[in-house]
Amino acid sequence: MSVRICVLGSGSAGNCTFLATERTRLLVDVGFSFREIKNRLKKIGEDVARIDAVLITHEHSDHVAGLITVAKRLRKPIYITPLTESRLDWGESEPVLEKFRAGERIVVGDIEADSFTIPHDAVDPVAFAFRVEGLKLGVVTDLGYMPESVKQAIRGCQLLVLESNHDLDMLKVGPYPWFVKQRVMSRVGHLSNHAVSQFLEADYDRLSEVLVLAHLSEQNNHPEIARLTAIDALRLAGAERTRLILAEQRHPTEVFEF
């Protein structure tokens, strides 16, 4: 069986990840317009009409900006927690909703998704660890720190998409108002390069073939800083074989196949 995953785009202007088997195709978050998602899927040889379901992590606009249109156009199940759904304005649309609670397992076709709570300033934020034919793939962004529960949830992943949002020094001297800087640095904000480095050195199980750094800030980070910080941490952890990829805001990553 072929399992394919691609980060269609990641950052403060939009987030969306594609996951597929031969039978099932999912999107995790839809932070771009329907047209943009359609175009990015087309770039990797996929048809948006073949999407079977959408999984939502939380209600922030960079994760749900395209949700209402996607729900109308596709008429496919939207998996979402009740609290997150309560924060969305559906207007006159009647989406196909499948509600779940953090900690529950979602099954769509031949893909199982274990949901788990993450620390972020949303009403009920979650991340996912997907299981397909013995493989485990994690998609974890938008969290202020790495609690033990998250570390356990992502152990054993062959591919891990993990936030590396900001460089602390760049954030401190950057253009954001101080209250926004405090939010980003808080325990319900976003992971810094340094926090990712600490995780990789101390708690990373070195099992991932691919590590994708995602949700990089265009204002408060630089791809090379994030890359070099992670490379140094992987080296210290003895995980030089892990392939390091950086997700971009404007373009999809390559399609990773297992």
C-alpha cells in the first residue's frame, strides 16, 4: 500500500496538509481558499473532488479560512470538536459535520486518526497522529510548549510535521506589539526553534524518516535559522539519518511516500 502525505502550505497566512492512501484522501485544516487548495492539489497530481473528509485542529482563521466554501463545494464530512464548531459562523450553509472529542480516534476509510489536546490559545485545539497499515504519521502545529502527553502521542512516527514558529531573538526585536509577542512566547502560543531543539535533543525517539518543520513565521523566523537549529539538535541526538524538510507558505512540499 502506498501512503502519501504533503504539506500543501503552512504559516500564518494558511495551513493545509494532504494525506492519502489508495482508498482514502484527507485534508487536515483548510486555511486557504477552495480555489487555492484545488490548485495546490493539482500541482501534486490530485483532484480536490476526490477528498473524502476534512479534519480541523482549531478555529483560527489560518486553519479554517476556506472551510465554509470547502464544506459547500465538497459536501464531505468535516471532523471537528463541538467547542471548535461552536466558534464558527456557518451562515445558511448546512455542513456535513462529524463531531469528536479530543482523545478520541477517528476512522475514515482505511486511515485512523488519534486526536490529542495541545496547548494553544484556541477553544479546544487538537493535533493528530495517523495510523495506516503499521505506519504512524504526526501533524502537530500551534502549541506553546511540548507537554509529556504530546511527546507520548507522537512517539513512533515515521513522518512528523512539527511547528518551528519563531526565533526568540527575532521575535523580541521584531515588529509585533509587545502583547502579541507575549502571546506567541506563552505556553499557549507557538513553538520556538529553541523549544523544538530541546525536544529533539532530549525526547525525540529518532524513528522518523522525515521531519517537516512547519508554521514558520515570515516576520519572526528565517528558514536557515530554523534549519540549522534543528540540524544541530538532530546531530546531538544521534539522528543524522532523519531527513529534515521545511514547509513553505506559498508552495507545497514534495509528496512523501511510504
